[in-house]
Amino acid sequence: MPDAGNGIARLLVVDDNKVNRLLLTRNLDLMGHRVSAAENGRLALDTMRRDAFDLVLLDIEMPEMDGFQVLEQIRADLSLRDVPVIVTSSLEGLDNVVRCIELGAEDYLTKPVNAVLLKARVRASLEKKRLRDQQKALMRRFATPEVAQDLQQSGFALGGKRVRATVMFSDIRGFTSIAESQPPEETIELLNTYYTLMFDAIGEHGGIVSHIAGDGLMAIFGAPLPLPGHCDAAVRTALDMIEMMMLFNVERSAAGKPEIRIGIGIASGDMVAGYAGTNERATYTCIGDTVNLASRLEAHTKTAQREILIDDATRAALHDTVALEALGPLTVRGKTQSVDIFAVQPAGTAS
Amino acid sequence: MTQPTIDLAAFGELQSTAGAEFVCELVDTFLVEAPLMLDELRLAYASGNADTFRRTAHSLKSNSNTFGALALGKLAKDLELGGMTPVREANGAPLDELELEYARVAKALGELARA
């Protein structure tokens, strides 16, 4: 990553010709960058996979592996494809330039490279790289790594695909009265701690957080990437969340604050997963009856006075031994048929 | 020969951007590398290795132009684009011409770098 503070970047010069290599390295050195050099394409790829670079200056005409092949390999490698490449070559023919650009090169400089032009192009490429890095960091903050990766690989498109997954809803019991009884600053702090604990538990078991709103959150297990054993993963997550809240409450009690209780609803089945919203603002989510059921189960935890409720589909797919309590059929709003529901008993609670 | 052996403007530009001392070292490197390239060209020509022939001529062209050795660069470019057939048709004359021009370039560069 370029050092934003002082503009020093890590550059790699790839050229089989010694005079070209020395001169290019010298010019970049003079700009204040840290420069490494490689003599051919194969060595360049090895070096790029070993160390991180902000920019590569690549010759085309080289023995063993030429620049075209290097560009192809860089593009096929997820860990390398974001590194910008400026081709520096004295290849004859416009078609070669076009081919480089089509293979993903950021820019093309004809050798002998004019030092002033080189400086401008390098600066522009590094600036673009910096913005892209920033964008990626931002995406990681607002999307989970799985969604960020899915976006990077497949790009963004509204619409969804059908998946089999498990959905979880969770919220804080009596959150409104808690919020009313304390200053908003304290509520924000409480929410942040709560979310940190919950995100940890969800991520730990391969789930992604799809929505947070107020004190509620929705998590998906099994999309955008398939997750074998998504039912077990969701139930284990729920149990971890309850345990974390118990530990959190020990702290809160010691500080004389009221305990926090949460309710969790889990349902499994077919749903449509994808980006919903507009082209300007969208979120990765799941839609379908299963999702609605999970939400209803979460709401029903208050009535049932249980912390975790799951549907029959989730129960049937469980491999783990979990203490379950059959609560019988539940008529869910918006559903014609009633569904069998089960309470998962947290460890350490009497059955 | 209409082209000067070394284009002084191009050479001066190189010195001012990369530093005269560095250019001195770069010339020394070129004077070691270029004879190897000329040998490689001869070898590729003798063994009929068109790919190496083209790549080596390309490399020599690129370095010649870096130092402002435009005539040498032009001869190398002709070899790069024309391949070995015209050389064979002329009984190897273009390679002789290239070597002669290189001798002039080597002498001129040696003097200029240390001027």
C-alpha cells in the first residue's frame, strides 16, 4: 500500500535488458520510490507473490515469459489483479499497445521513456491505486469480507439467485426502555459493544451480517458463498451469542447497569439472495418465506419466553447435539399452515 | 549517413534527467552488453533462430535510442522488423553495417560520457 503520508511507493521494474532496467530504476529512484527489479516475467510474478507492490513497470519483449503472458497471469490472480501495470516497451505496432490495454495494462509508455512523462504517469497510476485501495477498505467496512469478495469477483448487479441457506434475526429485549433510561451516548456505546460481540460470533461460524437496524440484526449463513452445515453454524452462532451476552451481563451487573437480553429466530430453506436496492444504493440480502419466518420466530421469543427459536427445517438438518424443546405448532402471520417450532436451550440452563 | 552517430540533444537530456555520473555507468554497462548482443545476433543468424534474432535486435534498438544513437537504432529496427531474410539476401551486409555503426557509437559514447 502506498505510504499516503509521504507518497513513497513500492515499484517493480521488469525488463530483461540491463541498460533499460538500470535507467528505469534510476528514474523511479529519483522520484523517491522504493524500486525492485526483475529480469523476466517468471521472476516478476514470483516477486509479486512474495512482496506487495503498488505499481509494476513491465517490458513486453522478454525471453522465458513475455509481458503479455505476465499481464494474463496477473489478471487471473485475485491477489495480483489490483496492482496497476504500466507497460514500457519499444514494440512496434499499435496492435501491441491495444493488446496490452486489453489485457489490463493501465498505461503504455514507449521506450526510450521520457522522464517527465514517466513521472506523470507513475503519479497518476499510484493515485488511482490509492483511491481503489481506499474504496476497498471502505467496502470492507460496510460489507462483510465475503460480500466484498463477491463484489470484486462478480461485480455488482441488482437481482438475486436462489440459494439454500439459514437466516437469523436477533434483537435486544426491551431496547426502547433501556434507551430511554440512559443518555444516548451510553446507548451508542452499548450498541457498539453488542454489535462487536455479535459480529464476532456470526463471522466465526461463517455467517454474514446482512442488515443492522437499531438493535436488530439479520445474518445469513450460506450466501453469497455456500456454507456446508449452515443450520449447525447458525445454531452454534446463536448459542455463542447468548453466552457472550451472559459474560457481558456479568460486567454490566458489576457496574450497576441493567442486564441485556436478546432474542434470536432462525429458519432454513430456499431463498433468493442478492443485491436489493437501486444501482446507487443497495444491500446484500435474502428474500423469501424463510426470511419472514425467521423474523417471526425472533418476534415470538418474547411470547414464548425463550432466547432461541428455530424452525423445523433447521432442526431436521442439525448434526450437532443440541438440547431442544419442542414448542409445538405455531401459526405464523401471513402463513396458512402452522409450523413446528423448537427452542434451543443454551448450555448451562436447566432443561 | 544522414543521422549523426549520437544525437547530442537526446544524450544531454538523458544526462540532465538521470545525472551525468549515472549516465557514465550506464554507458559502461551498454559497452559491455552491446557486444554480447551483436554476438547473439550473429549466432541467431547463423543458427536460423528468428525469435532470438528479432528479440536481440529489438533490445539493441531500444538501448541505442536511449543514448541517442539513432542511426544504430534505425539499423537495429530494420533487423527487428525485416527479420533474417533480407540479411541473407544481402550476404550478411546489414550485420556488418550494424557492427561498423556500433564501433562508431562506442567510441563517441565513451568520449561523451567522460566529457
